[in-house]
Amino acid sequence: MIKKEQKRQPTPIEHIIQLRKQKAENLVNSGINPYPSKYVLDGNNSDIHRDFLFLEKGQVLDVKVKAAGRVMTYRNMGKVAFLDIKDGHAKIQVYVREDKIGVDQYRLFRSMVDASDIMAVEGIPFKTKTNELSIMAEKWTMLTKAFRPLPEKWHGLKDIETRYRQRYLDLIVNSEVKDIFVKRSLVISSIRHKLEELDFVEVETPILQSLAGGANARPFTTHHNTLNTDLFLRIAPELFLKRLVVGGMDKVFEIGKSFRNEGIDKNHNPEFTMLELYKAYADYNDMMNITETLIKTAADKICSNINLEFRRAKMFDLVEEYAGLDLLPYIQDKKMFERVKHLNLDLPKDASNKKILDQVFEEKVIPNLRDPTFVTDYPAIYSPLSKVKFNQPEIAERFELYIGGMEIGNAYSELNDPELQKKRFVQQVEMKSKEHDGEAMPYDEDFIFALEQGLPPTGGLGIGIDRLVMILTGVESIREVIMFPTMR
């Protein structure tokens, strides 16, 4: 005998979706559009709270208001129901009574409305016995019938993967998340407006580039079919912005995306937002002043209360302070490894001086840079696009800004000697070949051609917007400040 195939029973969530789809169909059959095109409001829920703050318990006004939003909670108590509806500004309680909206409308309301629906109400504002502003509904309108319920325990969506992959759920149920992204917007806006006040011009440079230049980083590669050539997502806009300074645009900036094909952790996302600016007739000291101004302006804009007393300290002084080593005399000395081996760093014996300094600085210095610190005077081997000190050619006119043990910004007095820039590019190419370093900078012939036209003395600055927002809002992961972070 052939057994009949058992029909699969729907999961609980599938059952809920089926019921809600049926409710949407029932609304249509009742002559009600569950997805109307528009609903005109007089203001938002926050406006209602503000306008009726003066109400006292039991006070009734001869005035009506409209409110709309997502149903966050729905408590039915027979012939009365309480709802909390939330728009993009605030939550407000709605009181629905059968004797106020009529038996038929109340029956329809009870059978059709669920948590997560988006609806509107018209009614009279009043204060409850607990002094909560509410609306006594006289009319309700379905604006969007939601098929899926809110996440279980919506008041505390905690699963990290769900929060980042389905940011829309995160925004619905975690109000502090929206607050972070509103602050992010204000930070960017304040930086842009301050630079405009300082007569900087905002520009756009290519994201698809034929050479991945402007920083030492591993690029993403793509292919243009029509041109039959490989292109790179930019790792930095630097070389194009400096071309504009050559062309006579003395103050330029760009806020935009850059991409680096590197690791993912709490401080790194492959796609990130950068501010880069360049100012003619300036140097890295001027860039420190501009950096302080921009960050303090942004902090004021969002009322951030972090410590913004900036310290300035030379890199090798910090190494001596926190690692107990004077490594400055060993920049070009093969004995540097012997000087640091007692620190038990994870380094091979043939490590380059650059890698040794990187490791010492990363492990022994950076964790101590909690307060804002401009780390100045890096070794020239770190900085192929930076000027060096005229009387100390092993040291670059460069700084990195650290706050909270994390790099926030980077700046140079820009190298404008085309012959020296050629040598630096050649050194980078040789390093890439010798050390198989995918992060070494390529030779950019057109950029050299631009420098030969004459680049005035120029200061350049880059600030990681995502990291800056992390610091100003007090969050620990870069994924908290990027709407849709890259996920595994």
C-alpha cells in the first residue's frame, strides 16, 4: 500500500503571515484599501507631545489631532483597547473605545489590527490617570497591513547578526540605534558646513580608478567589459584631490566612500567613509588646528561630552615613554630587532624596521592613547607621499590622531618634489616585489606629471568618519555606526 504523503504543517511564523494576508484580503473585501497612497498629517507625534504638554488629568479640550505610526503594542480589553503607535519621532498612546468609534468600526478594528501594522488615528488628546498623554480615537485608518510581527521581545532585539543584517528591524525596536545614525548625519553636516565657512570647496573624485593609489592598502579589483581592463575601487581620493590643488583649487575636500580589501573587526569595515581635505600654502601643523576645529564643532553639534583636550607628542617620544626604548637612532640600523627582542613581540628575525616599529607602536603605545593625541614626526619610511624635515630627512612631517586607543585621522605636509616622489614610488614598487607586499603603493606616472606642473606647499588631512562617530557616540564597534556593515 502506498502511503499518502503528509502535508507539511506551517511553522508558527508562516501561520501568522497567512492570517495577516487573509486580513489584508478581508479589508479589501470590506472596501478598505490596506495600502493607501497618502495620509495627510498636521505634524508628528513629537509635535503632539509638545503641543499638549500643559494638559492636566481629566482635562478635555474641544480639539482634535491626527497621529500615525507603527503599532508597537496592542492591548485589547473587551470593549476598549490601548495601542502604542510610533513614528520616526516619538511614541504615543491611543485609547480605542467601542462607544466612541461605533460597534461596527470597533469590531473591524479588533479583527484587523495587529502589532507592527502602520495606522493612523484621529481623536481628542487627554491625560490618563498616570499622567500619560493619549489620544481618544474617534476614527482609525489602516495605512499598511504588516504581514510579519515584530521580533520576539521587541523591546530588546539583542541578536547581533540580526541587528546588522536586518537593520530595519533594529531601527524599529531599538530607539537608541536611530539616535546614533541621526548623530552621524549631524556630525557629517557640521564638518561640511564648517569647511564651507573656511572657504573649502566640496568636490567628487573617481571611485573606480585605474591605479589603487593614495594609501598603502590592498584594493578591491573589478573589470570593465567595454574597455577590457581591470579597475580598482579607490582606497583613498588623495592623488586626485592633489591634482586639483595643482590646478589652482587651493582648498578642496571630499566626504565619500573608500574601500580596502582587508580584515573585518570592531574598528574596520571594508567599505568606509572618509573626509579628505587639502589646503595650499599650509603644512601638517595647520592640519592639526583644522582637525581640532572640525572635531570640536562636531562634538558640540551632537552634545558629546568626551574629553577634547588634544595632546601633541612625537612618535619616538611615545615609544620611549611606554616601551622604555629610544629607537630613533635605529631607524636605518639593522640592530633594531636586537633592541626590541626582550619585548617578546610576535616578529620574525628578518622583520623590516618598519614592521618592527609598527609592532612596538601597536602593542606598547596605542593602547595608552585614550585621550586625543596627535602623534607626530613619523619615520619617512612610513610616508611615501609626505615631505620630510629638511634638516632631519629620516623624519616625515606627518601626524596621526588617536582617540580612545584608535586611529581617527592622518595628515601630512604633502610631498611636492616630483623627483623625490618618483624615487618614493620606485621604492614602493621594489618593496612590493621584494616583500610581496600587496599594500605597497603603485607608480602613478600621471600624478608625477601633475607634480611637474608645480604643487604649492600643501597640507592634507584624512579623517575616518565612522571611527569619529564611534568616539563621539561612545560605541565600541564600527558596525554600530554603519547602516549596513559588511557581514560574513
